[in-house]
Amino acid sequence: MGRLYEALAIFPTSMNEEEFNKALGEFVHEIERLGGKTAGVDRLGIRSFARLMKKSEAGSYVRVGFEMDADKVDKFRARLKLKGDVFRVQILAARKPARAEAKKAPEQTEERGDGNP
């Protein structure tokens, strides 16, 4: 398939619960529409901004893990800009699980000449 990504999306707090669920469903649908697969959706709740952004003091934060081909991520961002229901989104390449990295890189100790590691 593609590469693992993690998106942090901020939705306006002016939405009621039904509008928020619809907007989040459309967000996930856009991932699937571009051939991606959603790995998980975490609602992080309403959080205050450090400063006013577009006359808003807070937003509803959601973290979405997904898998998608790298060449389609820019198309995904462009589609989100066309929609007015996502306040802001940040997409990052997800890190591999720590356990998988530990298995690949065994711990190495450097020996000194005096017999102590």
C-alpha cells in the first residue's frame, strides 16, 4: 500500500455534534476516496488556542492515522482546503512503532581496551 501518516485536524467549535460528526465522516471519506485506509480516529476534544486564529479562541481537535500513497497526500490537502468545515490540518509521516525499530537495531556496546564496556 502506501506510507503511514498522522493528521491532526482542527474543526470549528461553532459546529454542533451532528455537524461535527458529518464533517469528520467527510474527512475520513476523503482519505478512502483517494485510495487510503484509515488506521484510527482519536477525538482529542476542544482545546484553546494560544492566540486568536481567524477570530476563534478554540477548536475541536481530532487525530487520524491513515495509510496512503505519498503522491496522493498533496491531493488530499488540496481537497481539504476546498471544504470549509476543516479549520486547519497538519499531516505528518507517522513513525514506525518503537518495538519494530528496536528489533531492527540491536543494542551495540563499544569495548574499551581495559575490558570494560
